[in-house]
Amino acid sequence: MNCAKRRIAIKALAAVLLAGSSAMAWAAQVVGTIVNLSGPLMVRKADGGVRVLGLKSEVEQGDTLVSEKNTYARIRFIDNSEITLRPSTTFKIEAFAYESGKPEADSASFSLLQGGLRSLTGLLGKRNKEKFELKTPIATIGVRGTTFVAQFVPPSRAAPPTQASASALAPGLHVFVVDGTIMLSNSGGSMNFSSGQFGFTSSRQQPPVLVPNNPTLRFTPPVAFSLSPGSQTVTATAKPPTVDCEVR
């Protein structure tokens, strides 16, 4: 190999190594911390590695979090937003970027693959509401500065009609707005939901609808989770259209 070809090969190798290091830096960016945990919480890293998280563990872009059947987990992100996972939830941090002096670079994209969560808007969602999205298999949630609860029930996880109890949630995406406003969108259409309202959609093609009664949507983390400002406990109620919310 002559000198010219050698230089070209070295430059090409350097470019590949630089690109690889940039990708690793992106994947390894810490975006939040586990601040409350009531049981086992697993993380699947962007590189495929799996490990158990504990209290004060850091989470990164590309992480997929999986809570066990008795586990609630509260994550505080670098903009002071919070997401609390309910038991039996799979949740992915697709992208998250926040710097106080660079609002144009804000990004917050999450995926709720199954289960449920409570989301509390932070600084990013307040200054760049359009940069926040929570994707689910059948619809996407956008915020207008808010606290909301969402639960996705896959069709395969729903009990057969002959076995379903009165408290079983129907397959689909259920939402409840504690404060502020959210927009629920899919290929069937879009709809805004405000404080105190319940919403639902059963599939990608079905437009979101307002639900007058609580469809037995519950979100009851341990008391210790409710000691921070803005935390809410959501339980069932038979009185439309309100929900029994206790602010601690």
C-alpha cells in the first residue's frame, strides 16, 4: 500500500471510530435518576445489556425500563419532570435532551409499550410543550403543561368477557388529566382533554373519546411516593365526571 492509500485508509478508520464514539456518547447520556422504588426494576440498555436498577440509579437515553408486578418506580429527569411507572410496565426513553440555555435543542420522546404511568411536566415541557411526546402502540400523547395518568391495556392482556370483572379495564389506551391539558392523537383523529377528564381510544383507527365516568383507572403508589410537590394518588370512583384524587 503506497503512502496516499495509507493516509486515506487511516482517515476512513478515524472517521468510523469518531462516529462510533459519538453514538456511544449519545447512548450513554444520563437523563434522570430513580428517586423512589418499591420493588425490582429492570433496565434493558441500548446495547442489549440487562441489569437491575436500585434507588438513585441513573437512567440514560435508549433505556427500556421494566417494572415487576409489585413495583412502582419514580424517575426524576434533569429538567425536574417526573414519570412514575406502575407495576408490570414497559417504558422506553427514546430521546431526552435538556440544557437551560439551549431551548432549541429540547427533546423528550418516550414510549409506553405496556402498563401505565403518571407524568409530571418539568421545565422542558413548560417552555417547549411541542417537544414532548409519549408514544403508545395505538396513540401519541402531547402535553400543554400538565400532570396526567396513562395506562395501555394490550388486547392479549385483557381478560375474556366471561372472566372479566367489573373492575377490568377494556383493551386500549386510557388517560386521566390531573392538571392542565393533553392531546391524544392517532390515525383516527385528535382530541384535547383537560383537568378532571378521562379519555380513551381502543385502536389506532378509532378516534379518542371523552369518558364521562372513571373506567376504574387506578394509580396508587406507596405513600412515600406522594411526599414530593405535585404528586397525586388516583383511585376509582363511581361519580361522574370526577375522580378521587388525594394530594399529599
